[in-house]
Amino acid sequence: MTELPKTFDPAEIERRWYAHWESNNLFRPERPGAEPWTIVNPPPNVTGSLHIGHALDNTLQDILTRHARLKGKDAMWVVGTDHAGIATQMVVERNLAKDGVKRTDLGRDAFVDKVWEWKAEFGGQITRQLRRLGCSMDWSNERFTMDEGFSAAVLKVFVELYRQGLLYRDKRLVNWDAGLGTAISDLEVETREVQGKFWHLSYPLADGSGAIAVATTRPETMLADMAVAVHPTDERYAALIGKQVKLPITGRLIPIVADEHADPELGSGAVKITPGHDFNDFEVGRRAGIEARDMLNMLDAKARIVDCGGVPAELIGLDRFEARARIVALLEEDGTLLRVEDRTIQTPYGDRSGTVIEPWLTDQWYVDAKTLAAPAIEAVQTGAIRLVPKTWEKTFFNWMENIQPWCVSRQLWWGHQIPAWFADDGRVFVAETEAEAQGQAGEGVPLTRDPDVLDTWFSSALWPFATLGWPGDDGKGLAVTTPFALSEVEGQANTATPGADASTSLSTNGEGAGTAPRPKLAGRYPNDVLVSGFDILFFWDARMMMQGLHFLHDVPFRTLYLHGLVRAADGSKMSKSKGNTVDPLGLIDQYGADALRFFMAAMESQGRDIKMDERRVEGYRNFATKLWNACRFAQANGIGGSTTLEPPAATHAVNKWIVAECVEAIQAVDLALGEYRFDAAANAIYQFTWSRFCDWYLELIKGAVDEETKAVAGWVLDQILVVLHPFMPFVTEELWHGLATRDHDLIVGKWPQADARALDPEAIREVDWLIRLVSEVRAARTELNVPPGARLPIHVRDAGAGTLGRLDRQRAVLARMARVDLAEGEASGGAAQVVVDEATFVLPLEGVIDLAAERARLSKAIAAAEKERDALNGRLSNASFVERAKPEAVEKARSDYADKQAEAARLHAALGRLG
């Protein structure tokens, strides 16, 4: 046993223990024959730094991993980073720009070499920060989405999907970032409210019989209009369907078509259709029979005007916004601009470039997501994958059942270059190597490789199995079995093979969980659980389901836990522009990693976002300090670590009681973690440690620490440290070694077994009774302003034999903790009364306090509390206030009302005690 310092210093402890754990390979200890347990981290961008969302996500994963490890499982937390195509390329380009160098000056290969150099020097920042959080990841097998083994998996998947007809090249609309010169995903688009305008235009009928009015927020797109749509049932335009209008400026003729996209209730009821520059219009154009290859494109990759038919020369080459101003002027000149409205417009921006995103018609590679989605839908429907909380299922099904083709190509240099080669005649050859592609094309056929790279979501969708060595052994000891065959399950064989129908049915066991008939990838696929923010449910989680089910014919994980966002204290979303972001590393510096981790766990309630509250983080630092001081008290009283996993034999009621309380707390934590109720688990161990053990047990045993009590207290402290370890790993490891000389570190300890068979119900009831009596006496003394040092006699009335026996056994404890002495006979004069069970306990107060003055004080305080309570109730009863006031103001009023109501009740009870 090493004497603990008086001061708890988290920073020193964290540095020392993390280095010890990692250097001794304790995050992945050797456990031959143990049950495999696997979780993968959502790979953060290699350019990233730890933000508060990462802190939440990784804290929850670490709690589950440490818990599984303590349960004796061969727990492996797969760790790695994503190559982050756009973000990383931007960082390196900015660095080059400082020296006046562009990537085009270097050429592709040299530029990619520069990216690798940057990654080697700066790419480990976020992994170092994850260590500071205490993440017990398997760093010895750290992966990167561009490493050699992972890249081989990416190429294999692309080629296989292409050969199966599930990946193809097509011309469609994409979110085009003209600033970066690439397509981007929906997740990389942020919508902002912008003050813009709504231009009303008049399109004359080609036969000169009139005109039709349309409106747009992007007047420049009229250069590429291909139709005007009206609703099929709109009688105003029934006679015009099939006629043509003559576009202003260009003079092109376009038809009037019937389509339900046009809403008769909005504006004129007629809408201009630009299939090449609007996602809704694209679908209208296709329904009107316009092929994508025939849709007009009025912009180049830099969003400059090109000639798409009749475009005046003065507009060619102008930026789209410069062109907008000139087009509006031209429309005004020829009288076809009817009017202009000011309007707030929801405008898409690239989250990295800050450029307005343009729907742009271009050739890209697409995955047939609808086909791949079918088995994933079935997996959730049948319970093969369990979504927690279950409320996300409806959203999941809605999105998956209406899923669109997935654009997987990006116009970048950094990333997995698409394994496709083009011949001069337009033929495409897809293969894992250029030699294979050449073999397909024939000797002497010139081939040019597709310069595009794959979307990073495409590669990260393989994370649950490509990180484990699929499609072959990656040299890290992860034996790989065939990924395609499912053995017999409950008498039914599933013999899916590569290239089989993607909708192959899943077998499930009687509990509804998906079966894993034959271990895959050394028994680590499927993973046990995935922890993810709900915001990437479709971008990452669902795509892992699709690829895992298709290539390994089993779910990638059994459970998907979706947590909320960490919001600012007022509930608003954190953003740099608002200046309300929180740096988790700053919180760790100030309060320690354990305090931040416990805050995250305690606030994580299924289906709810977390409001950041630094005071709560500080409170959990105080919790760690309280535990520290409890262990110092133990050391001072000869209490050390336990020598047994089973609770020691106990004869004293207080020792039997604390063992029972401990068992109940362990059961509560086990149950809560099994249900992914992190808040309930954290609250159970917190309440037991702070209230039952520190506040009551240690006080109850003061002055009476015999050998039995030393053994029981040491055993309970060990249980606290083990159960608290997943939440607060650093302080618990330090205290574990501070209490005794151990033969193993706590991180690889044994989770306690909550066995309640030997508990003594009568002893439990006695100590519960004692705690209630002491609490009531203390409350009465406080409420009635009895001097803390005053000793009072206490008389008892109507006590049964059981209570009298308890009073006799607990006389010394009552005298010490409540500062009362048992007295015979009836009390006289003014007195306070407390009732516990059948007995009334009377505390004479004559000569101790001024009874009349105390009654007057309490009456005055009651009147003041009730006045404030009633005023608040009046505000809350006013419908106008509740409906119009800010939500936070209404919530505060409700909270204040509850406080004043409770205060008035407490004061009434105190006045009643005086008789």
C-alpha cells in the first residue's frame, strides 16, 4: 500500500497511466480462448482535431470496451483514421500556396507524395488527443483508409460491384462545389438562410397568343430551361399543354408540359424546368422523356457560363453571379421581367469551400444503392441489427426505402483512384490493376485511367471488415475464413455465393438477434456494437450494412447505438460562427479526463441531445476528489484492497448493509449497460459511491473499524473501483494500486459478480431505518436553527419492540451522528417531532432556541415563499406568456415555481414540528 498524496492531480496521473497501459499492451492483452468482442471507431479525419462530439462518441465506446475487457472478453477496439479526401487535399494545397506552388505545378504523383509527407508529420494529432481522453484502442493494429491492405479491399469491392452490375457510370445531377471543382456528398452541404430575391418572368407563347408567368431565385438558369410545367388538373393552363414558349434572351422554343411537380396554389401555378441545374427539375425532365445526355448544361466546372444554345456572346465565360446581374438587365430591357420580390432563401454552401453549391449535370460513378439497401432493411426488420434507441427505425426505413443512386466519384487527386481505364473509342475497362484492364482491352489498345477518386464514404463503408484483414490475411494474425458461405442455421442452409442476389435472406435466432453461424475474420465479424452519431446514420452506418451484408453475407454489427449531439448550454447547436464551441482538451486540462468522461456518460440519455454544462464537469471532478479522500480515509484506518472476489463474512448490520447496497449497485450498472443506458449506469455507481459509501458507510463506521469492517470496507472499495473504471479509468487505476500491492492492473481486472443470495434482509432494514432517523433529526435541527454543537435529549413514543431493539444497538451511532442522547419519560415544553415508521421521536427545544422567534421566522419565510410561488403560477397559467415567451424563459419559470413550492412545503413541515 502506497500512501496517497493529499492533493488529487489528474494531469500527472493521466500521463503516467496511459503510457503504462499502452507500453504494456494492456489495451489488447493476450487472452487465448476468450470470447472475442469487437467494436470499430468511426474513423476521424486524419486532418481532424478532437471536438466535443468526438469526446462523447469515443467515451461511450471506451466505456463499453473497458466493460467487456473486465468481463474477461478478448475486447478489441479497432482504431484508425480516414484519409478525408477533400479536407486533406485542401490542407496540403494551402501549405503549398504559401510557397506560391499549385498542385498542378507538381503533377498528380508528386502532389500525392506531398500529401503522404504531410500525413507522416501532422496526421497523428487526433490520435494523440484520443489518448488524452483515455481511449483504450488497439493501437498496435491502427489502420488508415489509404494503407495498402485497406486499399486492396476498396479496389476489390469496386471491381466486384461493377462486374455484378451494381456499380455503373451515369450522367446525373450532383452537388457540385465549383470552388473545389468536385462533386460532394449531402453531408458536406450546409444550408444557410440568405437574403435574396424572387424574380417573376414572362415567357411569351411561340404563337404570339399570350404569355405564361414563372418565377425563380436563380434567373441565370433560364438559359438552360427546357420546359414550363403546369399541373395536369389546373384548368387555367389546360389548353396550353403541348404548346411552346419562346425563351427570352436565347430565343429557344420549349414545350409546356403537364406534371404534378407544379403546385396550382403557389404563385402563377407554372414553373420553369431546368433539368440540368435543379434536382426536382431533373426528375420532371425525365418524366417528360428528356434523356440525361440531352439535358442542357449552361455552366462549366468553375460555374462559368457556356453556350448551351442561343446564349449571347457577351455572357459566355462570365461567372454565374456576374451573369445573373447581366441577365436581369437584359430581361428588364425586353420587358419580360415582371417584378422582383425580396425573399429569404435557403441556400446550399460547401462546408469547406464556402462556395454556393450548384446542382450540375456530369458523368459520375454510381452504386445501385436500392438493391444493396434491401438486405439492410430486412436486417433491421428482423432484429438481426438492433437500433438503439428504437425510435430511429422509422427514419431509417423511410430513407432506405426511398434511397437514390449513390454517387461515389470525386474530382480530386488524393484518395483511392478509380480502377477504370478508358479506350479512345469510349469503352471502359474496370479491373484491380492496369495489367488486368489491358488484358481486357487487348494488346496495343491505348488506355487512360479515370483521374477521379472514390468518395471517402465508399471506403469507410468497408471499415468493419477491411480493418480486420478482408479479403485476405493482412499479416497481423487475423485468420480469415471464407466470407461468403453461411453454415446451416436451425436446420436451414444458406449457401450464398459471390455475385448472388443482394437480397439474400438473413437467418435469425429465437431472440431476434442475427446469427453468426460461422466465425468470420477470427470471430470478429460481425462486430458486437457500433456507436455512432445519428447524423451519419445514412452516410456511414447504413452503407456499412449494405457492403457488409453484400460481401460477407452477414450484418456488420449486432447493435447500432445512435447518440445525440452535444449542444451549447442554451440548447443551440454549436458552431464556430456562433462562438459557442467547447474545446474538450481545455476541459481535460482544467478538470481531468475522468471528469469529462463521466459528464458525457451521465448526460447521455437515449434519444436526447446533451446540453454542455461546465459546472457539471466540475462537479464530477469533485466526485473524483471525494473518492480520493475516501481512499485516504481508508488508508488512515488500515483499510486496504481486498484479497477475495467474494464479499467477506460480516456480522455487523452496517457491514451487511453496505455489501447489499454494493451488490444492488453492481446489478443496476450491469442492467443499464446491457440496455445502453449510459446515464443510468453512471448515476447508479455515482449515487452508491457518493451517498451510500462515502456519506453514510464511512460515517457509520468511524471509531469502530475492527478487522471485519476493514475487510468489508476494502472489498467494497475494490468493487467501486472496478465498476467505476470504465467511466473514470485514470483515478480508479491510481487508487487500485494505492490501496494494495496488486498482481495485475485494474484495466485487466475482473468485473464483480453481483450475487445477492447471502444478503441479510433484517440487517439491511435496520441500517436503512438508522439512516432515515439520522436524516430526519438532522433536517429538523437545520430547519429550526438548532446550534450545530448543541446536544439534545431525544424521547421516543409508540415504538415497537423492533424499534426499541434498534435504538439500543445503535445508541452510540445516534449520539455521534445526530448529536442526540436517548432519554426516558415524556418531553415537556416546546419540542420538535419527527416520525419514522411507527415511532415518534421528540426533541425538547426549551432553552435551546427562542421558540416564539423561530415560529415568527418560519411564518414569515412561508409567506414570502408562497407569494413568489403564486406569482410564478400566475405567469405559467397565462397562455399568452407560455406561447410567446422564449422556451428557456418558460422553462426557468417552471423550475422556479417547483423550487418555491418545495420550499414552502419544507417550511410548513418545520413549523409543524414545533407543535
